[in-house]
Amino acid sequence: MNTRPMDSFDLRQAIIPFSLLEITNHFKKMEAGDVMEIIGSDADITTIVKRILPFSQYEILRSERYGSDGLNILVRLRKKAL
């Protein structure tokens, strides 16, 4: 079982192109079993993640709206072993 801490990216008030590049670069450095969490306010954040990361290399563990207003979206994924 992987015991490395989960990395989290909060895109709610970020400059999206730079943040997506940071997420992509971080994903490349992750090891199999590592988990990444992405928080956003864009309803399409799950679709965006699927566009920027190689789909065959991760599994989505969780994708849901949260918060009292339901405007925040959480995507948690784990890198697969190749």
C-alpha cells in the first residue's frame, strides 16, 4: 500500500492553463498508486482532466460536487501501474 501523501490542486481561483500544465507535469512524476486530488468550480473539470491526462494511466476514484452551494467539484484519481 502506498503511504505517500496525496497531492491536491485547487483550481478555483487559479490561472487555468498554468494549473493544467502543473497538473500534467506532476502526473508524469507520480508513481503507480499515487493519488492526486483536483478541486475546481468549473462543471467540466472532470472532462478537462480526461483531456489532459492519458486516460489509460489512471483511474478516477471520486468525482462529485460538494459544499453548501454545490458549486465545488472534487476529482480524485490514482495513477495505475504500467
